[in-house]
Amino acid sequence: MARVCPLTGKKVLYGNRVSHANNKTRHRFMPNLQNVSFLSEALGIRVRVRLSTHAVRSIEKNGGIDNYLRNTCDCLLSSRFRKMKKMLESKAA
């Protein structure tokens, strides 16, 4: 499983740990990914996904997964979320 958030695109970063003696050792900085589930009220389904905590906060700030998908451009969403957005739009129509 890739360590990439499907909504924000956060991924592993590489850099150095630097000691007081200025010794440099390579280090991987992992994104803070969490397994979360959101209830889509419009579709009546529970969506389980692995997101960064930044994405979880963005979804909660927008009032849930339904509102977040409605207000977000398709070009910023992964294919799974684009399909879910189309299902929301067809359900609303």
C-alpha cells in the first residue's frame, strides 16, 4: 500500500537527521495517515479510506464527506472519489 493520501497528495519526504556534532544520516519523513470511515448521508453508505490527518480536518471543516466532494474540483480528487462525487450528483438530480 502506497504511503500517499488520495485527497491531499501528501507522501513520504526524504531528508537528513542532523546531530549536534553535525553528523547527517538519511531519514524518511512519513505522512500521518489514519484509517477513518465517513458516513455519506446522501448515499447512505459508510466510506472507509486511509487519509492524512490534514484531509480528515478538511472534510470535517466542510461538514462531512458529501459537502467536501461537492465543493472540490474533480481534478483534485482521486478516481475513487470522482466516482463517489458522480454518484452524489446523480442522486441529487
